[in-house]
Amino acid sequence: MKGNTPRIKLYIAASLDGFIARENGSIDWLTRYENDSETDYGYSQFYSSIGTVLMGRKTYEQVLEFGEWPYGEKKSYVFTRQKEPMRHENNVEFVSGDIGEFVRQLMENTEKDIWLVGGSQLIKTFFEENLVQDMIVFVVPIILGSGIPLFDQIGREIKLRTERVERYENGLVSVEYKIEE
């Protein structure tokens, strides 16, 4: 019998005006905030708390452009409608079909928390299916003016409880939320 029920956590950065990428998918505006030896924004602690990584196909393709696959020791699921996915990394499984059903089954069969990496359409689906319990949003001090929204017309109100706020020297702010039932 398993212990704690795993939680799905959205851990993501967004511009002040709520975009996670430029319209072309670029996240070049985030490069000055990359983790370094002095500031990892709590990433190491967060990453060690999760056992599974979930993302959409476009996010997967973007992560592949960064070079070495950063989630090799975690089981990763990529949600896609494409028949033949691109490059296949170790410990990655491609999933199509009912997202809600798949994720509920996953939650029943895992012990550690689950990281919802992105992108926008997958985040929308997770909120429509009431699958997210926690959010850690890094608000980047930039207004992009347009781009891919963090929350793309979810279609309902979601109440949040602020758990923790942290300001970093470079101006970035981390806000942790719990989804209120």
C-alpha cells in the first residue's frame, strides 16, 4: 500500500504579462535567469521531490534543442497527437488519447510528486480536468506584449491560496500557490 498521494505541480516561469514564450516559442528572454552555482531558485529541492515529468510535444521539442536531455533519471511522458514522434530520449514515453484518464491512472500508480512542465495547451487541459494541486510560478520582470499565454482561456475561475513568495536579487519573484478545492 502506498503512502502519500502524489501531487501534480506546475513549476514554470512567465513574463509579468503572463506569457511563457514568445509567439514563435522562443524563451530567449529567460537566459539571463538561468540557474547558476549561487542561485538555482529552489530547483534542486523541487526536482528531487518529483518522480515523473509531464509535457506536451512542443515543449519536448524545445527541451531537445537545449542539448542533453535534462530529465534522464525521471520517467517522462510526452503528450502528442503525432503518430511518429521525433527523437526518442531515454526514459521517455509518448502518450496520445485521454489525458485525464492517463494522468489519474498515473497518480494511482506512483508515489512521488509529478511535474507538469508545460506547454500552454497541456496546462489548459490539466486545469480543465482539475489535475493540478500546486503551482510554483516564477514571475520574470519583463513585459513581452504578446506570446504563448501561461493560462490560455481555461474557461472557469480557479481559486488559489498563496503559500510562499520569494524575491531574488535579479528581480525574479517566485510565488507558490495551492489550488483551493
